[in-house]
Amino acid sequence: MALTLTPTSSVHLLSSISVARPRIFAADFNLRSRWRRRPVTSISNFRLRLPSKTSLHCLCSSSSASSPMSLEVSSPNSQFLDCLIYSRAYWVTQGVIAWNVDVGEGSCYFYASKSAGLSFSEDGIDGYDLRIKLEAESGSLPADVIEKFPHIRNYKSFKVPKDLDIRDLVKSQLAVVCFDAEGRLIQGTGLQLPGVLDELFSYDGPLGAHFTPEGVSLHLWAPTAQAVSVCIYKNPLDKSPMEICPLKEANGVWSTEGACSWGGCYYVYKVSVYHPSTMKLETCYANDPYARGLSADGRKTFLVNLDSDDLKPEGWDNLADKKPCLRSFSDISIYELHVRDFSANDETVEPENRGGYLAFTSKDSAGVKHLQKLVDAGLTHLHLLPTFQFGDVDDEKENWKSVDTSLLEGLRPDSTEAQARITEIQNDDGYNWGYNPVLWGVPKGSYASDPTGPCRIIEFRKMVQALNCTGLNVVLDVVYNHLHASGPHDKESVLDKIVPGYYLRRNSDGFIENSTCVNNTASEHYMVDRLIRDDLLNWVVNYKVDGFRFDLMGHIMKATIVNAKSAIGSLRKETDGVDGSRIYLYGEGWNFGEVAENGRGINASQFNLGGTGIGSFNDRIRDATLGGSPFGHPLQQGFITGLLLQPNAHDHGSEATQELMLSTAKNHIQTGMAANLKDYMLTNHEGKEVKGSEVLMHDATPVAYASLPTETINYVSAHDNETLFDIISLKTPMEISVDERCRINHLASSMIALSQGIPFFHAGDEILRSKSLDRDSYNSGDWFNRLDFSYSSNNWGVGLPPKGKNEHNWPLIKPRLQDPSFKPKSSHIVATLHNFLDLLRIRYSSPLFRLDTARAIQVRMTTV
């Protein structure tokens, strides 16, 4: 069809409009975007000009769906044809629907259709089973509703009659429609249900698979489903189930009992449910949200009893007694590492173990020996990038594509060929950082020697055990803020198939929020909060991990993180096999998107976490030290990279401006080195005595936010953005020597290592790691992410970094890669490592570098 979209400036798209999950994509519009296909999460500024009989084409699930669904609308009321695409009203409690409309002298009606047959006609709406008049109420929404849904605080309240069977109604397609005083339809919309679902169906009983001597029971929370059955498969590759069992529902939970013979089998849920993204009653095939194992292709849930002795390495039950000693959280230091980076290129690791869990058990490998050096100097915690089941890497290694690296070895340092070859196969190789969650509670299969059956479970446990015996506590990087897929048909969609519209946060139009990147989750909803807490407990109890780093923690509610901390802290070695009091939580407390400024409730952002003992990354010390920010000009200099004193080619303003910038950076660093405590008193660059919270950033935001030293994670580099050596090589003047860049690298590390609070290091900071100036290597393959624990190379100059995220900086990158003086020698790498080890030894030589309280820091530390 020919469709014209008219925003504030004229844009015309002569094609069909695709609505995915359900999101409208601006494909090749003249819009600024990081992605070629960027989800437009609000379409309120677009008018749809359509004939009276039109077919809207909607993708049923993800943007990769092959065939669109056709929605036939045949009504003269064409201005209302898209009403049910939206869900702009909220059923917030049993008795209240909130909607941002004023009916005036008109009326409002509620409609339900069990068969999802609602449609607009000349007289209003057809296809309903139930039509109920709603009474508009004066005054504001109830206080408890506003607290739970602050973003709709100004909506109107409509009273729902008490005699409705709401438990049954939520299984239907629902809509509310308002008419004017003459009975003409004004507007209509679908409903968002999380409020009423939480009120009626919040549940704390068993979920997932449970094993007893009598058999196996399955429990699935799915209150909007009309029917649920489970398909049991004897083998993971079986096409036909050996058994199909219907589940029985009680208060929104569907359950069944199976024989002991189910153990070791595989299963899939078949769920019949109305899905708002397609406006249809869908049959969804889904894994168990509480899955603890998977088939190799990820399509079936493995029925596995994690308490089975067959899944436990020797000595597993006693591991709690052999954990590395940890006196206080103030003693923690963190080293961030990707599982595959650690050993994919380490020839001292057995070939079959490279890039996987078992590489950490190879005691004589170069990588393990390197970790042991760090431990011997004082390092306490190893942070592993995502190790749960994530998308975009096939677990079956035989399906991977690879590049013959011998063809890349002889290329010029600034060649475009390496990145072209890597990019060509990057979505089919074995590499990805893993921030694409599919199932939170299952170890990633691609890191196991065999992704089928219990192998991934056993090998993950062996990895944790080996690292603990090395002297390292293990931290998992968890990504609860979003999901990789949604909709009723995407193979990697799970939660959105079980209770559509509940687990994912939606905007005021009813479309999925995507501010994290895609498919934001909604921890303000009770069963999302519960799933996160249960998952954390699973990793602590069943895998005995020692901490968690929360990706985009600010998109999770504070209560979720605090309650999780409390639940974990209550675990006891005598009863649970782990000591929960020694498990540390920290994350990214960034405050943006729809959750900013507590837009969806009190979120786990930097300023909201004071006093909780939960750590958050201190971006202030990073930016002041290096200069600018990851989102600014790459040549913006900072305290260590030459601001004022060793200028590069970037225009930093007048000398007076640079002096002020440098003085301000000094104050930010001083505050950060005092654990970024908001009440810490220091003398600022104007000679005034001020609190850390009175030192301000460029936008008048306070620099300091922490109440306790352990609430600050100080860092200058992480997996995101350029490596420490690379960013120094970009920002410093081109004419300085590599020796000087190595000293600057050491200075940056020393500022972090000797700060109060918790120091955090990216793997390779200590050996001048380079990614050939790649600013976002999440999908850049082993070639650009290589770590060399033989210390012969730091991976500098292996070609221009991948075009997608770096091409705009190629003019800056190319001359640096071309210049052979930029590349460190092995002697530089070894010297940097020795200096780094000395920093750790100094930190752990005295408790003065690891003070436990804000008062101790104030008394012991002064600024000059």
C-alpha cells in the first residue's frame, strides 16, 4: 500500500508500515540514529492518512519475522482504525482503570472478547462478549496507584463494577472506548494489565521444575493464558513429544505432576494467550522462565535436578569452607574479564577448552598463571561478563564461521581488510559480549565443551571452584534490565510469550520501552521483581558465586536490588551451603530513559542508593581523569591526558578555560579518591571548604553521591569504550613517546588502585591491552579482543577497528595506527605489569588504603 507518514517535517514512506513487538520502525528515514533500523517508541507525532478500507501490516514478533500479519479494517471511521494497536489505558486495581481522557458529558465503556474479535464498525465496536459502562470518578487516582505508577499520576480514574469476574476477564482482548453525548465514538484503546495482575495474582509459591522421590512437578505463572500444556521430549532433537500434558490452573499458576522418568528429558510449554502485539489469540511455544538447563539449540528446557550428586565436582558441597578470605567489602578489588577473551588465543590451554569454562581449570596455562600473579599481589574478585544464556552466539560450535587469521597477520596496521573480514562473519562466529539475555538462570552453552544436557552446569561449577581455589571470588555480570527478544513467535522470546505485556515495560502508548537498547523489563511489577530475586538466589545457592554486577542497574527498581541483597544476605552456610553475608552487589547506576528521576518508581540510580551498601560505578573520576566522556569528542583531554599542559589538536578553549577545566577535574578526582562520599569535606580550587555533594559537574549535578566507601566503584576503563591504553593513545599528543604513554597508563591505574572505595580494572589494563582503538568491541570477534598473557604483544595495530561503530573516528585512528612508535614492546608490557602488581601490593600493605567508614576517611584523608 502507499502510506504517508507526516511528522513535524515532511517524511514520506511509500511502503508498508512494520510494527514490531509492537514498535514502528523508521527504516531509512532521515533521522539521527545509532542503528539503521531504529525503533520509534512514540508515534504520537505521526498522522496516518489511510483510505477507509486499509490493510495494516504488523510483524508478529521481532523485526526479523519473515511474514507480516495483515489487520483488515473496513470502517468509515478510519481515524479510529489504529486504536487497538495502542494500550493507553491502565487497569491498575480491581476497581480502577486509569485513562488520560476527559469524557465530559459523554460515556465510557469497557469491552472484552475471549476470541480476540474486537473491531471497529460504523456503530462503534463489534465482536465483544462483554460490554460494561464505566463511571468516571472525580479527583486523583488513589495514592497507592500513583506510588506504583507515577508516570500516570494525572490520569482520570474510571470505576470498574465490583461484580465482574476479573480473573477470567484478563484472559481476553480488552478495550475501553469513550463516546460523546450523542453516542459518537471519540476514541478507544487497549489496556495495560500489570497493576490488576499484581493485585490479584502475586504469588510466592513454587515455580519451575521441582524434583521429589515421587516425581517431577512443573509450575508456571501465566494468569492471562487461556490454556497451557507441556510437551515432553525424550531427546533434545526429537521433533514429536513423547507426551503432552495439560496443566491445571489455580489462581494464575498452571501446574502438573509427572513421573520420575521425566528427569533428564526436555520440555516446552504450549501457551494459548492473547498477545497485544498482534491483537490475536496466539499459540506460543516457550521455554520455562525458571529453566535451569537447555537443549543445544536452546529451543527446549532440560529437566535437571541441580541437587544431583552427578552434577557436583568433587568437594563441591564443601566449597563454602574454602572460599578466599574476605574481612570486609572495603578489601575488595575487581578485575573484569570476558570468558572467551581469557583463553581463546592462549596456546597453553588445551584446544578443546579454549574460550570456555574449563580454561580456568588449566593450572599451568599462561592465563591462570597471570591471574595467580594478580591474586598474590592482592586482587580479590574476578568479574565475568555475561555467562547466562544469551543470544547472537550459537551454542553449537559446528555452526560457527571463522576467519583464517593467518591471512590477517601480515596486513598493514591501518588496513581496512581485517575489520571487513571480521564483520562479514561477526553474527555467525563464537563471539559476543553477551548482553542479549534469553534465559537468566542457565549457563551459556557456547562456553561448555558440550551444550547438551548437564555439561554446561558441571563445567560452570568447575570454573567457580577453580577460581576460588586460585584465590579469586567470582562475580557474575547480570542483565535484568532488558531481554533479547519479545513477541509470540521469536524463538528467543520467553517471558513475553508466557504473560504478554507484563514482563516488559511499556510506554504510554502501550509499546515496549527500548531505552536500554531493546525490550526493557519492568521490575516494578511484582513477578518480575520476584523472578530477578529468585534468579540471583539460584546463582548463589546452585553455583556458589560471590557477587553480582548489574548491567544498567538504574533501570531496575531500588526495592528489587535492596530486597535481593537482603534475601542473599540471609543465606547461611549451615542451612544453604553458602554464606550470603559475603556476597557483594554493584552496578551501573545511570539515570536515564523512562526511569529517570524516579519516573517509574524509585530506581537503583547512584543518588538513590546511598546508605544501602550497594556499589555503583563512579563515572566522575573516569571522566575527570581521562577527559570529556565516552559520548564527547575523543580528543577531549583530561587530568592525565595533557589538558592545558600537553595540548593535542583539539580546541579546548582559552588558557583560562583550560585552567578552570583542569582545576575542576582535580576536585572531581579528589572527591573520587575519597570514595566519592557526599559528606566528605575538601578544599576546592577556589579555596573553599565544601562537601563532596557541593562539588558540581557541568550540568550542576553533584559529583558525590555515596554514603559509604563500598558504594563507590572507582574505575577509568571497562569493557565498554576504548581500552585504557587506547584512549590514552587517542587523547595524548601524537608526538609524545610510547614510554610516556606507558607512564600515563600507570598513573591512571595508580589513581584507581590507591583510592578509597572499591577499585575496578578492565582485564588488560595491566598489560597495555589494545583493541586497535575499537570503541565498542562487543561483536568484533577474537581478533580485536585478543588478550596475550605471554606478554609479547598488546594487540595494537591489528587493523582499523570495525566500520560500524568506528568509521567516524577513522581519520583520527588511521595516523596513530600507521605510526610504529605507538606500538609498545614486550618490555613495556612486562614493566607495566610489574608496576601494576606493585600498586596492588601497596594497597594491601596497609588498611589505610581500604578504610571502612566515611568518618575514618574524613579523619585520615586531607586534600592539598
